[in-house]
Amino acid sequence: MPEKKIRVLIAKPGLDGHDRGAKVIARALRDAGMEVIYTGLRQTPEMIASAAAQEDVDVIGLSILSGAHNTLCTRLMGLLRAKGMTDVTVLIGGIIPEADMAALKKAGVAEIFLPGTTTQAIVDFIRQRVAAAPRGA
Amino acid sequence: MRDESERKSSPTSSSEVPRKPSPGEREWEGKTLQATLAASPERASDFTTVSSYPIRRLYTEADLAGWSPERDLGSPGEPPYTRGIHPTMYRSRLWTMRQFAGFGTAQDTNRRFRYLLAQGQTGLSVAFDLPTLMGYDSDHAMSEGEVGKCGVAISSLADMETLFDRIPLGDVTTSMTINSPAAVIWAMYLAVAEKQGADWRKLSGTLQNDILKEYIAQKEYIYPPEPSMRLVTDTIEFGAKHTPKFNSISISGYHIREAGSTAIQELAFTLRDGIEYVEDCLRRGLQIDDFAPRLSFFFNAHNDFFEEIAKYRAARRIWQRVMRERFSAKNPRSWALRFHAQTAGCSLTAQQPYNNVVRTAVQALAAVLGGTQSLHTNSLDEAWALPTESAATIALRTQQILAHESGVTNTADPFGGSYFVEALTNEIERGAWDYIEKIDALGGMVAAIERGYPQREIADAAYRYQVAVDSKEKIIVGTNAYVADEKPIEILQIDESVAQHQAERLRRLRADRSNDEVERRLGALRKSAAGSENLMPYLYEAVKAYATLGEICDALRQVFGVHDEAAIT
């Protein structure tokens, strides 16, 4: 029986339009056999949370380079908790100062990938994470 | 329009003619080279630029078959401008050292501007925050978390007055990186200039105002392409009449490259954008030589030294041909492509950030050897945040060292006549023409954008590059090789007090101004937007009544609608 495909929502929260990273990751995860939904630009945390629920994803990947991560991620994590979606793995890729990382992880972000991360490292992380803690299990 | 005679005048690309090495070169290959390769093979089977463009082992006169120094190189200050647009280049005047800066409130950035001018910087360049770039006031719901983060927050003429406090606009040149709301921000700038008593005819600087590359690459668009193009043409028309020394547009390849394009794509898409703007102005009834001298360009200065130099040289050669043959421009000032360069932000590494000083120096050197008119050098900490004052100072010093210590400013186009640089210039030019012809065939750039053509070409190139980096086919020092443990560096932090400060300022502004006057001006703006008049005078009156950026952009949203792209991955 074929294994169930891992479902990933790639999202660009906030006003920033720099989507090179989001698009590269979307393609890399798709090439690695995952089901990828890309939200497109300028998504509010509300839009991302409801897209994640609707698409029934295992993973949300947020691409943020604008410095607005504390506000946007905290709000998204609150919305996911309210929807009972704490089993969805939330990842951030982009520019996040070291000083902000601990608070983001405490809020429930599973991992933060900085510039220079290989796409393979992200693929491996997602596979291990989903295998170790399958959603709704 | 392009015709047969035009195609014939194209420099012969070395790739079209079979390469015929000289007897001397053949002998070298047979004896010296073969013996060496037999003893020790080369490091790789293929050598390519950062854009994956193939580079030969050696360039000789065999790579310049059909190339004519008279026709294809010429002299500095003369067509085809391969050697630069000024006869004396940097012997008369150095390039403008223009460091892009902006963060926090208008007051914070005003302080940084005055510091940079005191350090010997010769022009200002304003970075706006994301809400400003997207036409939202600082207190709009969409602005939450973004105020003052990527640049300075400007919501009204009052903020603009603070931004340029004690900076005489008649004496400095100012570049403003703003696109969708460019006409509004420019109206604010002109209003500040008027209040300072500066003569508009003497104002000098550049408005980025390039909406096409937003749809292609950076994605900070508000309105659909058609009304956006109208706003651009309105500013070009207004500028041609009232601000003869101000560049009303900076047609930008920088962001196309940052989005992951190759050097050839950057060049081709930028110049084809330029053609699109010119055609729109001609349709409006403007005369080519009345506005073409004020078109300026903006290119990236990436890592691959020779590819970048060849790109700038090819840019000038293509544009003069476009101007003379496609648009029949008669004024040599219309033919000469003037450009600003910025070192490649996307090449900076978060790891071992001090290495970025070296990268930036090499990139800046390429821009200078390629004949740039102005230059921004990135700071070492910009893979993490906006630069601290000390990092920004090193970036400026890098330019000053190139200008005053390296000796590269002593002569025009030092690489002119180099087999390699001339051959690469020809090849990049040929590659760019191929793309330009393809986009012509698609019906122009707006049509190509609507079909997702440039977006897809760039996304493909970006992905190929990532694969090459992941597989270590391309080495990035400190990131995928020579990795070391390190401590975080000190970075600039912008806190949420900027947003609170801005919200309070806006509350006071809305209480103090005449809201009847604002409503009247916004009503007039909506009415003219629904027609076909030039909008600049209406925008000017609205900003002078202290209508906010968000209110003005909303008025236009009501008439024009908003743009939404189908995401292309």
C-alpha cells in the first residue's frame, strides 16, 4: 500500500512580497514527494489558519524575511490552539534573529530554518517529525 | 518597430560562427595544453558563472570573429557607449555614493541621513517600510508588526517633512525606493521642496516608480497593470514638464536578480520593461526626446565579477540601439543608459557575516569597472537585519577605498579590448536580445507578465541555483563549505514603540487638519482617476491637505481595484 503523502501548506504571512524562498521550498518539497499547497502572498494569520484546517495539512511552513515574525507567528499559534490544531507542525524559514528564536519555539514553532539551510535538511526534518508524531494519532 | 535592417546591425555573436583558432592557438592546444591536461586534469569538467553561463578555458581573438572595435566598442561618451557614457568617466566625477537607508520613524531616519552626509556620502536614498510600500497607513490592521521594520514609516506629508528636516532638497540628490504609491510619495517630496523654497526645476534625484518589476519579481503591487502603468506615465509626463533634472523612473533589474534570475534574464527583462514604459509614453503623445533622457536604470552587482562587467557594457549597447533604431530618438542624451548599482543582497550570508565585507567589495568593484553612475554597497549584517550605524559606515568606506585607493578610477573602461570581456559582452547581449524578441512575440511585457512568463523563467533559474548550492556544485564560503561555529553579531532591533508613535501621530494629524478639505481633495482625485487626466496635480493637492498615504491609495483602490496574482511555483 502506498504511504500517505505528507501535506504541507507553504505560506507568506504579512506584507512582504519576496517569495523566492517560499517558491524554492514549495518545489523542493514537491520534488521530495510531498503534497504542497502554496497560499500566495500577503496572508493574514487568520487566512493561514483556516487554509491549514481546510487543506488538512500536517505541516505549515512560514516564509518570513520582514522582521514581523514575532507579531505574526504569535497570532497564528494562538489561532491554531483555538482550533485545536496543536498537532500541526509549524516551521519558519527566513530571517529570524537569534534573540527571538527561544520565544518562537516556546510559542510552539517546531523549528526555524535560517538562510543557508539545504532543502534536503528541511525535507529530512519534516519526514522525521511526521513519522515520530503523526497527526491525530 | 524592429525590422530586418536592425537585425543586421547586431554584433555577431561568437557562438553563431564556428570558432576558428589561429595556428598559434592550435599549436598551443596540441602541445602545451594537452601535455598539462594529461599530467593534471582541471578541477571540473565545466566552469560556469553564478548564472550557470559556461565559460571557456581561454579567450583569444578567435572568440571575437565578426566583432568590430569601431562599431561594437567605440569610444567613451559616444555610441554604442560600451566603454561608458562619459568621455572621461571617473577622472571628472566619481560615481555618486548613495547608501539606501531607512528604519523606524521619520525622525530616526533623518538622524541617520544627516550622519551619512556628514561621513561624506554624496546622495540620499530612502528605504520605506512595507506598509508605506503597500499604501497602508501605520495604523492600518495590515500594518501590524511591520511598521518601521524594513524601512522608514511615512504615512503623510507631516512624516515627510520630518524625514527631510534640516536637509536642503535643493542641494542634495534623493533616490526614493517606492513603486505602487510612487506618485503619492513623490507628490509629498515635491511639497516638502516647495515648503523649503527649493526650485522644482533644480531638484535632482530618482523615483524608483518601476511597477513592472513588481509584478515580475518583488510583488509589491497594489493596482492592476493598466492603471499602474497610467500612474507611471503620469509621473514621467509631469516630470518632463516640471522637474527636468529628476529621474522620474529607475527601471530596475536589481529585484529581478534578487528573485533568482540569471544575469541575462536580469538584463533582458529590465530593458524590455524600459521598452514597455517608452511605448506607453509614446501612446500618451509624448515625444521620445522629451522624456527619454530622464529614464534611468538600476542593476544588481552580483558575485560573478566578469559576468557583471559584461552585463553593464551590454546594457548600454542594447539601449542605445533600442533608442535609435526602435524609437528613432535623436538626442544623444536619450541614447545613453545611466544606471545605479547595488551589491547583491541575496549573496550575503548569515553565517560568518564579516565575509560579506569582502563579497561586497568585489561586487562594488565590478559595478565601478562596468561604469556605474551611482552605487549602494550593502552592509555586512544585512542577512540578519537592517544595518547598524557601524556596519553602514564600513559599507560606505568600501566605496571610498575603491574610489581613492584602488586606482581603478584613473582610466575609462579598463577592460575594453579584453578578449574575455568583449566576448562575454557580445554573448550576454545576444542572450538578452533573444529574450527581448521572445517578449515582443508574446505581445509585450504586460502580456508576458499576465501569462506568467518572466515569473516562471526566474523561478526555474532560482530553483536550479538552489539545487547547485545544495549539491555543492556552487560553493558559498561559510555556508556550504568552510563552516565554523560562531557567536551571533549585534544587530539593529526595531521595536513596536515605532508603531505606537506613528499611531499617535496619525491620530493627532487627523484631529488637527481640515477633514472637509481632505474629503474634497480625495473626491476630486477619485473623479479624475475615473477619467484619463494626469493624476499628479490631484495627488499634489491631496498630500498638501495632509490626506494620508493610506487614504489616497484607498481612493485609488476604489476606482482602480486591486491586483491579485495566481501564485506560480
